[in-house]
Amino acid sequence: MRLALAHARYQLLELFRTPIAVVGSAFFPAAAMIFFVVPAVGDEQVAATYATAAMVTFAVMSANIFQYGIGVAEDRALPWDPYLRTLPAGSAPRFAGRVLAGLAMTYLSLIPVVVIAATLTEARTGAARLALAAAVVGLVSVPFTLMGLAIGYSLPAKAAIVVAQVVFFPLAFGGGLLSGPGQAPGFIEAIAPYLPTRGAVELMWAAVGDFRPEPLSLVMLGVWIVALGSLAGWAYRRDEGRRFS
């Protein structure tokens, strides 16, 4: 654990030395709140609460896909990364440290969304539901963390940037993150349950309100976690085999 915390501290220090990287992870969900949520449903309590939960999911996805997808790919291009792999501690502390740093950045990126919701909309939820939502954030970050790791260990930095962007927006729109429960266009409602973003946002909706998640969305979220975990593990072993065998 001490090694994991040391790696997490190193990752966070590296990120905070480039402030735009910290600001960028929070910018898109905060901008979406201001330009879409506040004027559209800001004065409707239930709708604003669900929209805020969707923007929280948006922020979780953004922080994890881009931080891991691009960050890991950039780290692999540096001499420091192969050196760390030669240390006797193994890969577990590095992975744990990266995940801890990613969670810290994820929660940090949610602050503007929550502040905007509390001050500019009628979104409301109780303390118990707020605590539950905070716990759900850690759960729903899992598939997007694995997706980012799979991208980062599979591709060079320039390709990882493009792939992360290409993957991000279809998942956000296709999962219905820009609309409330049952309010997305018909074709979105048809494909949404099969995407990991839908299961994630439905868990967030259930945490802050009386929404009941669809079983299909939850099953597919589990399938995505298993598939992305296998892909991330394969990408890591493939990268290690190519550079160290």
C-alpha cells in the first residue's frame, strides 16, 4: 500500500504540474451543465437532478478514458516507464497507484458539476443519496478505467488521442447521457442498453432518485467490464512481451 500511495502521489504531482490537464477533465461536463442542463431543465427539480447525475457519469467517463488512454500511452514512450518495470516491486503497486490517482482526479472533476447543479438549478437530493452517489461513482468508473488502460497499452500516444476521442463521443450520445430517462430519441433508446454508459448512468439515476435500472443495462455493463478487463490485461501483456522479451 505504501508503494501504491507513492505511485499515486507521483501521478498526481505530474498531472498538477500541467494545470490544463486538470482543468480539461472538468471542462466538458461543466460546459455541458451550463449550456444544456441549466437552460433546458434547470428549473425542474426531478429533471435537473437526473441531468446532473448524467453529467456526473459524463465526467467520470471523460476523466478515465482520457487520463488512462492518453496518459498511459504517453508514459510508455518515456524512458521512466521501462525502468519502473525492471524494479522488483512488480506491476501491482503501479497499477494501484494509477487507479488511486485516477479516482482522485475523477472526484475532482465532479466538483464543478455539483457546484453548478447546487447553485444554478433546482437539482436536489438527500445526504444519504449523495453519499450513495459518491460510492456509485467509484463503481461506474471501472469500465472506463479499463477502457482507457486498453487504449493506452495498445496504441502509441498520437493514435491513443484519436481513438479516445472517437470512442468517447459515441458512447456519451449513444448511452443517452444528454437526455433524461426515457427522453432520448427512439434509435438511442434502442441501442443504449447495450453500451456501458447506459448501465453506468442508470446506476447514477437510481442513486439520486427513484429510478429503477433496466436489467439488460446492468447485465451488459457487467459484460463490458469483463470484456474490457480481458482486453486491458491482454494489451498490457502484449506490450510487456514486445518490449521486454
